[in-house]
Amino acid sequence: MRVSAPLAERIEFDLDTLAGIVDTDRSGWTRTALSQVDNDGRYEVLRMMRGAGLVADIDGAGNVIGRLPGRRSGRSLMIGSHVDTVDGGGRFDGNIGVVGAIEMVRSFREADVQLDHELVVVAFFSEEPNRFGLSCIGSRAMTGRLRPADLDRTDGHGLRFGDALPTAGIDPSRILSCAMDLSTVDAFVELHIEQGPYLESHGSQIGLVETITGISRFRALFGGRRDHAGTTGMDVRRDAGCAAAGTVLAVERIASQSLHGKGTTGSLTFTPEAVNVVTERAEMVGEFRGPESGWLRHACETLTEAAHLEGSARNVTVDVEWLPQQEPVPMNERLLDVCAAAVDELGFRRSTLFSGAEHDAAIMAQVVPTAMLFVPSVAGRSHCPEELTELNDITAGTTALAHTIFRIDRFDRPA
Amino acid sequence: MRVSAPLAERIEFDLDTLAGIVDTDRSGWTRTALSQVDNDGRYEVLRMMRGAGLVADIDGAGNVIGRLPGRRSGRSLMIGSHVDTVDGGGRFDGNIGVVGAIEMVRSFREADVQLDHELVVVAFFSEEPNRFGLSCIGSRAMTGRLRPADLDRTDGHGLRFGDALPTAGIDPSRILSCAMDLSTVDAFVELHIEQGPYLESHGSQIGLVETITGISRFRALFGGRRDHAGTTGMDVRRDAGCAAAGTVLAVERIASQSLHGKGTTGSLTFTPEAVNVVTERAEMVGEFRGPESGWLRHACETLTEAAHLEGSARNVTVDVEWLPQQEPVPMNERLLDVCAAAVDELGFRRSTLFSGAEHDAAIMAQVVPTAMLFVPSVAGRSHCPEELTELNDITAGTTALAHTIFRIDRFDRPA
């Protein structure tokens, strides 16, 4: 049974349309939140939703929300993703989940498939870490998880996040109070590219996400002494740069010793930047990710110890500041079974995996039964201009999404 | 016999005067070459020279030169140093060699000491590495060692060095042709702070420099792959930042294994700077210094090998570009003997050491018999606001300089 036949041509056309709305001064496909092109992109999504027959608008948190009434009022199903990108990112991350959801609605209408549930399609605002260091703004606001302190975060120019929101058409005095009543939502399903190589290397068309990774991020400051590079002996210098370099390698080493853990140093700066002066201060920003909360805690403790060892070996002060740990988030098991049944019915090859990337689904899962469907990323590349998911895989993902939603609506409403 | 009695009060007054001519927007005492305060500082030196009875002017390379005629024409002795500073530097580096030389002239005149030689006092232009990456501009121009290619070096804003020279009152069309005839100069002696801890730790008042360090500087570029930090396995990522961090530690390790060698990473930058993206490119700038040419070459080869090992372990490309090696420069042995005799006659405690810093004396030594006298740096600190040399040590150094010059003039004219 094919309940719906999404058209690859329409998916391609919509993705191309969004790929044309980017900051041409930046590499790749750049449509970062709180930019004019992101405003333009979200208005384009609004037009696409209305064109597909949805009753659509933008809420107080910048989320684009389209609704298709159900045959029986009172219960809803939600699908969607985001269309903002990282700086220098690709055309598929997030975008396919929004374009696929809208195409699913078109195909339902063409096949005269009518759901009992109201269908809610969402393009969440600012999913990627923005220049204020905040991510998943739209889903946090929708679930009531955005905090007043978040509005006080500043960017590199000292601008408050709250004061930047009006450039995105968002009233900062309203964003904290625009949480939706989600008690009537029986499921949220997000279609997304994998952003890693697992599905491709296992020959799978669809990935069912069991867990979304936990993340622990830190900022480490190393304080040494500014000295003449030619006259200060190696045994007496206090080189903050060397202590930081040792800590960069510790991040790599700790993660490499685990099975699923990842460890990354995102940035490292030396002060002063002079070839003939010993580095006085170094600042690094990094993170660990993994599906196991216990390992994450272990990695953080081990790294803090390693940084202090690197510092004490050089008489350099060390201050490691950890942000609150984002715990790993399991997806709804009952919903995963429904996804598996839908995918198997379609004859698609599937794998079960965990997501190493953060997603709005991890926020939504705290309030609504949630699942994620992944489609393969060529060579596992993402957050770069080379990011690619083949059109037939996106179409297969959209078909799987449609069959999953149809099953939930008809047979498998999760508790 | 005291041929001259320099006055500590006048030295202190002149150093304080120069310490007042600094860029107050920068930390420490900042008077970098090619800034208005450096122009002001060199004009202040011109006034000091004329006040001391020297016939003084500024040459085509920005050097401030004052002359005191000798009793017999034809032969000259030269003394001096520089008054430009590093960004955020101290009040003594270079300055004491200029102020001490001028005070020596005053004390000679007061004691009615007349030399057979003409005495030439110099404040060299732009000794410290300037924002074009060039150092010892004045001494290079004076010795005919400034090259046309040097004028084409650009700063961080793309400005040519040649095009920046007029802001320092220097005509770029003349600077390459203003070499002096130095064949009549029997000796150049530079008084300078040690900038390291050797004299203080050995209880010495005066240091005789045997050799000025050699320097090898490099720029290393690491090319990895931009990937999603959450989804790209540790075993497949190509992290340019980790390869660079390993190379920073290699610089430290190679230098630490030698007796006198120094190794420093001056700057390190990661691109992009995003916590959730694997570093695609890293650029580092560093150097080795040492008094032995053979060790320097060994250090460079070992570091290049280590960088390539760090790269190949992570499938990261590595390009290490070495600037031409500045060879270690020995001071004139006969002149050192004269310095030693003068210091011993004064009853000052002395050490023989090498200079880990570069100096105009290393340029002058290629043309003129050259020596350097060091005075202690408190705690070995230099190129920082905490840089300090006690006034009595500066006065002792000035006295040693005067006695050395007197001896050369009367008894020990080097061949």
C-alpha cells in the first residue's frame, strides 16, 4: 500500500529555491539565524506551506507553523525541522525535514488521504548554535524551555540576544510566553539527514534514531607569563599556549579511547600573537558528545584533570568552565516500532543508530512522544559546502515519514 | 682611574622622559616603529644629543646620529642602541643604550676627556620586529643590508612597508642607498639590558656577550577537513587543529632537550572557529633560537619531521615554510678582551654569556668590530611591562661603556 507518492521534482525545486536564499558573501550555503536571509528563508517556507494548502503563520518565537485540520478535532501530529544553517554549511541539513513535510502534505491531498489528527508542520527558529552560543531557540520557546537568562547572552560585539531578536521580527517581551499547549500532540516526527557515514557504510536507506547525543561544552582559560622568547629558558617559562596545546590533544585522546564518544576543540587563541614573545594567555572552546551520560561525565572529569596537569607542568593557571550538560535524549520506543513497521512495509533497508548531532527533536522529546528518521549523507559530510543527500534518498525519507504518520493516525497512536 | 662619572639622576631623567612618550592606548610602554610616538621619541633623542653637545641629525633610514669630533681626524668609534619598543613592552630595552651613550658623552665633556677618535652615537630605527615582520631596519640600511624585496613586505592590512615609510619621515626611494662608509669605524659597542636571568642569578653586574643568537622562524599551515563535530568519528576525522597542537608541543620538546636552545610558538589560529565543526585549517608561527648554527639546523629538521608526523597521523596536509636562518653572530674577540679589562679595572663582577635576543649589534658585527655589554634584568623579565633594570646597574653599565671606549681610543684599537 502506498498512501502517498511524494514527487522528487517538487522536493528538488523547493530545496533549490531555499538554496538560492543565502548570504552570498559567505562560503557554502549560509543562512544563519538572525540574518536577513534567514528572515527571507522563513517567509519562503510560509509561502510554500500556504501553497500546499496549510493554514500557516509565524509564531512569537519565529517558528513557521502550518496546520491541516483533521477529521476528528482535538488531537494533533507534528512534523518538521529547521531551515537555518551554520556559517558555510550545506543545503540539506534541516531543510529536507521542512521541504519533505510540506511535500508530504501535498501528496496526502493529491491522494485524498485525510487524517483523523490535525497535522502541524513546523520550521523551527534558530536550531543551529547562533552567534550568541544558543541553539534550538524555536523548540525551546515552544516547549517553555527558553529561560530569561538566555535573552541576556551577548555576541562578540556585546549585543544582547534579546535586543537582537527584533531583527528577526520577534518581540523579546513575548518570546518567553509563547509556549504552545502540546498536551494534544500525540507525536512529533523529524526527518533529517544523518550528517555522518553510518547509513551509507551500512547500505541503509533509512535510519531510526534511538538516542540523541548528550553534549558537554567547556571554555578553558590558561594564564601564563609574557616573556622574551629569546632569553627566557625553557625550564622557567610559563607558556600558556603549550598548556592549551596539550589540552587540545587530551580532548582528542579521551574521545578516541571511547567507542561512540566525540571530542572536539572548536577554537583556540593565543595572546599576544607575537613570534618573539612567550604566550601569556590561551583560550580554548571545546566539547564532548556521546549517547551515554556516564561516559560524558567521565570525559569531562578526565579532561579537567588533564588540563590541570598540562598547566601545573608549566606553572600555568587553568580554569575550565563547563556549561550545563545536555543529557542524551532517548526517542519514544513505541513510536520507533511504528517507524520500523512503516519502513519495513515499504521495503526500505533500515538501521538503528544514535544521533551525534543535536536536534529540535531532543527538545520536543521532553514533552511529546518523539522519533527521528535519518536519510544518508554522502561520505558522511555535513556542516560544509560538500554536504549532499541524494534526491532519491530524500524522496524515500519523505515516503517513510508519510507512512509513519499515516500509521500513527490510523493504527498506532502512542500513549 | 675613573675617566668619567655618569650621573644616575640624568640617566633616570632621560629614561623617564622617553617613558612619557608612549601610546597610552596600549599596555606597558609602547612606542613601536612607524607610529607617531616613535617619531616623537626619536626627535626627543635628537634634542638630548644636541643638548649633550653632539652634532646630531636623522639620516635617510630614520637613524638618529650624533657626532663628537675627535682630536685626530679619520677614525671613528660608534656606540648606541634603539628606542623603539615591542607592543606592550618595557622602558629599558634599547633605551638604556641610547640614554647611556648620551650620558657618557656628557660625562666625558665634564671630565674634559677628549678622544682621538670621532665618537658617533646612534639610535637605530625600528630594531624590534615591526608589523611588517622586519627588524633592525636602521642598522640594515646603514650597513647596506636592506634589500629591495624588504620594501614590498606587507602588513596585516596589505600596506607595503615602502609605502608606510613616509609616516616615519623616511623617503622609500632613498633608504636603500643611505649606507654609511663604515671602513673608518674601529669599533661598535652596544650597551643593553640582558632581557634574561643569567646575570642576576650569577650575581654579575656586567655581561660580556660572546655570541648573538641565531634565529630560525617558520610558518606552518595544516590542511584538514571541515566536518560535523557530533557525527564524524574520531578515527575518520582530519582535524588540522590537533595536528597543529601536536606541533606546538614538538617545538617545546625539541628546545627543552637542548642546553641553550629556545623554541616558541608565537601564534596559532584555527579556522573555522565553531565549537561544533572539526577544524579545517590551522596556521602557526614559531621560531627556534640558539648560539649554535648546527643545533638550529637540527631543530628545524626535527620540527619539520614532527609536523609531518602529526599531519600524517590525522590525514592532514602540512606545509612548513622556513624563513632564511639568521646565523649566530660572534662578537669581536679582541674587543671582548678590551671590555673585560675595562670592567675588571672598575672592579665590577662580570660574566660571559650569549645573547638570546637579536640586536643591531648582530648586523653591525658583519661590517665593524663589535661588542655588547649587558646589564642585569630583574627576574629576567623583558618585552613586558614588568621589565626592570635597576638604576645603579644602568649607571655601572654606562661607566663600563665609557671605560671601554676610552681604552679602545687610547690603547687597544682593534685591527
